[in-house]
Amino acid sequence: MAELTGLDLGIHLKSIVGEFAGRGSIYGYPKSRCYLGHPGFDLSVDFHGKRAETPLGPAAGPHTQMAQNIVLSFLGGGRIMELKTVQILDRLKISRPCIDARNVGYNVEWSQELRLRDSYLEYVNAWVLLKIIEEMELLGIPKGDPFYDTVFDMSVGYDLDGIASPEIHGWIKDMMDAGEAIEKALATLPAEFAQYRKLAIDPCISDTLTLSTFHGCPPETIEAICEHLIGEHRLNVIVKKNPTLLGFERVSEIIHRDLGYEDIELDREAFEHDLQFADGVAMMKRLERFAGDHGARIGSKFTNTLVVKNNKAVFSDEVMYLSGPPLHVLAMNAMLDFRREMGAHYHTSFSAGINVKNIADSVGCGMRPISVCTDLLKTGGYTRMATYAKAIRDALEKTGATTVGDFIVKKAGIADADEAALANLEAIVPTLASNPLYGFETNRKDPPTVDSKLDFFDCITCNKCLPVCPNGANFFLPIGEVKESTIGVRMIGGEPVAVPREPFVLEKRTQIANLADFCNECGECDAYCPESGAPFVQKPRFFFNRETYEEFRGYDGFYFPDGLTLEGRYRGNPYRLSFDAVNKCYHWRSADVELRIDMNNRLLGGRAHFETEGPAEIDMDPFYAMKALFHGIVDHRSTYPSIMLGEK
């Protein structure tokens, strides 16, 4: 619904435990696809003095702004969570759709879509949920095992005034000491989880930060921001760099000549205004000395997305931001140039076009974290990350290594780990521009389509729209196949009379629906839906409560005011369906009538809210649709949406 709303800690925990017990999954992520470690192999890395179980994680973006997103990343093997960038302006109007990852990867979304306080509470809930999952040993791994070692990395932007403002200053302080918020969250846990209310949890959610600045931000401003973050907050800082460091001519040569993306229109002005390479190197050398003097660490992230001109029909903005395979080649080249100047020891993190085919080589270059966004927006979603961990494990085994550090050294044949990482990077980068994995021909195709139109019920149910949603907003309703006798209703003299009508039929065993409060209309499900039409628009939309249901009254949708009542707007009109569990019948109310109908669709009685001289037909389609939706939720309480929607 283009505005995200989080849930309380207790509701999240109920959905996690209930779904895992009933279906062996969490937010729809099956245990069979979870990262559960690789015995005999240590994939851990050091990140600013902290151990992380893997070098993997989601990049700051659509996969790190909600509590469930971060839990899903953890299930896939992510252990360094680069949280969504926050800024002082927390009431943004972002174009919709904002993501197009059908082939290469473009977006127009940039910072958090939640208010600052709401972002903070999402991160608190995510931090606590991971600790409770560990305490419960839900995944079968003993608590205290290094398997759980996870780092949260803050991300802030975009200028000094905003970052030094009382609001952002306070937000950072709260993230570094969230003890009070954690205590409050634990106190809200329902009775069945009372044993966790006093769970000891580290109050420091994060003491590391990745800085994101505006395109064209002057180097002196970037330097001043870093000095503020290090001097004022004693933070370890990574500075996100742009691929424009390579210069217009070189980027054009790689994108157009080497990789063959003739359709990508570069923005020369962005190159002229962005940080220049020599200035960036000089700045980071000064900041290295400054950080060392303050007992902190500093590094660079390669890279941000590349601003290009919008020549697609998807977005309304003048420019868009390129990610995916071509960005991988640019980012690796920029990183190599920078590390040559800064020295092999220089800390770098990476996020650009990572996938299962290049993850092992990337690990060999010593970056940490290696974060991913675009690839997680493709079919399979978060489960793709678990395949990265296996690819790393396989690469270690192939070289006879058991740790990441040993793998880097053996791959290069150089004893010093930093020098080995740089040597591996030197060997890889020259091969990238000619590698078909990153070229236009490999990445030009859109997902397959079929010649049919998406409808409210009974799509082809390919389920592609479920895992590609970063927020777990799309879900399946296990209603089952339905073919039931029904009645029409005609009002005669103010009294309802049953009349024949066609049976109500659902041909598919499962239906697709949408959690409106988790949906920001990013467009991902539309990109991967084979049918024409967007799932988040066409499919049944459920709200968590009356407040958001009423706030977005321009949308069709439904919500449960209690466990036996479903209210909704269907084709623009309001309806209410209540189930009488004692008398085994439904109470149905529309603007025109109130009816009582038994479970076999026999009319028991009712009355009209209008007067008419002759017979009047009542539209009963909404009743049968809402009846199916009602039972799809209340009869299947082991699915996470059913648990969330049923909690009042």
C-alpha cells in the first residue's frame, strides 16, 4: 500500500514459532533451505573486530528495513546486516514502482521508507528475535554456538547537517545503547513467552556504520562527516564509493564496448560532480590517520549504484540507478584501483552484482561484508543466499582450505593474507569484462510470460511473487479446490428470497494474497508475474488493523476486527462477514442488506436496508469471495499471515 507498518515483537514471535511448528518454515522460508552451517569448514570473517559467522549479508536496501527481512536474511546465511540507510528526512515520496530487477537491475528507491523511530524499533525487534531464536535453539543449533555470530551495520546519509542533527545523533546513540528499548520490547511478550522477558541481550545493536552521501557531495564534506562520526560517536566507519570514480570514458568503455549494454545511457554530469579518484584516495589516507588516532577503523564500500538516465517505461523519475551484473564489473575495477593506492591492508566491503557464480572468487579477494541486493530480488528470493554459503564451502574444499583466511592464502599462493587478497583481485578483474556472465546477451531477457490476465482468484499459482517480495508481503492461502452450490438473493417486498445461481468455483488448491502493511508497492512481484497485472494490485489485500484499513480507504482490502469477523471493501463497496460458531451460520451485511446464511449456503433470513417497488437482485459475489478468504485464514492458523492477522 506504499507505506510500511511494522508489528509488535510478540506477534512476530508467535508467527515464527507457530509457523515453524506447523509447517517447518519461518515467514514462508522452509527449514530445508536454511543455512545451518557446514561442519568442518569455518566461513567466518572479522568485521571491525567482531566475528561474523559468514561474510555474507543483505545490502542496505529493500531487504533490511523490516524486522522480518533481517530474520529472513539470517535464515539464508547472512551474518553482516547492512541496515537500510536512514536520514533526517523521513517522510519521503518515492515513485512507485521503485524496483525493476527483471534482468539487470534498476531502482529509484534510496533511503528508509519508515519514520526514524519506526526504523529503530524494527531493528530492535530484529535484534531481539535473532537472540530469542538462538535461545530457543529453534533451528537445532545449540545456543552459544558461533553459528549465531551476527553483526548489524548502521547506514546513514546524506549530508553533515542531517547526520549531526539532534534526531540522527540521538538515533545513532540509541542504536549503540538500546537497552531500554530492548527491555520494553521483551516486557510486551505474551504469557507463552514469559521466560524470555528477562533474557540478557547485548544492548549495543551496532557500533559500525556505512556512510552514504549524495551524488556530487564534496570530498571535504564527506571527510567532515566521517570525522564527526568517529570523533563524536567513536564509530567504525565504511565510506560508500560510487562507480563514477572510474571516470566517464572508462565506464562508457566497460558498459558499452566490453559488456555490450548499448541501451544504458550514462549521465556525464554525474561523473563531473561526483568524488574524483585522486581526491578520494587523498581523503581516505587522511581519514585512516584520523581514525587510528581515535582508536577506530575506517574503510570503503565498492560500490553504490550507478546513476543513469531513465529510458525505461517503468519509472517516472528522470534518472534511475543501475545494479546487477554490469555494476559488478565496474565495482571490482574501482576497488582494485583504490586498493592499489591505499595498500593491501585497506578494509573494503562489497556490494555489486553478487551471485552464486562469483561469490567464491569475491570471498577470495578479502572483502567483508560481501552484501547482495539485486540477486535476492530474483526467483527464490532470500533462499538464494544459502546457495552462496555452499559455493564458498565448496571452494574451500577444492583448495584444501577449512577457513576463509586459509582459502585466500592458498588461492593466491602468498602467505600474507592481505597481499594474497589483493593478488586474487588482480587476477580476477582483467577477466571480468570478457566474461559472458556480465554481458548484455546473458542478461537481456525478461522473465517468461503467458497470455493470460491476473485475476482476484485462480491465477496460474506459480508462486514466483512470494519469494521475490523482500518484505514477505505476498503469501499463499491454502483454501483448496472449491465447487459449491450457491444461491442468489432477490428482495421481494422487503424480504430476501433465494434464487438459483451458478456454483462458486475455485480451480486452484492455493490462492495468492497480500499483506498490505508489509507492501510498499515496489513492483517486484509485478516484474516476475507471468500473467499481465500486478499481484499486489489484483490479489486480495489484508490489513493488520482498522487504522491502516481506514487510512487507505481508497484501496480494496480486508481486515479481521476479531477472530470470527472479516470486514472489507470489495469492488469499492463495504461488507462485513461474521461467523456464528454456535449456530454454524454466517451473518452477512452490505450497504443494502443483512442476511443469515448457513454453512451449506442456504438462506435463513434477513432484511433489506432500502425500499423498492419491484424485485431487486442482490450481488452475492462478494459474500462467496469473502467466505473463501475467511476460511483461507481462520482454518489454516499455522501460516504466518494467518497468525499475524488473527492477533488482536
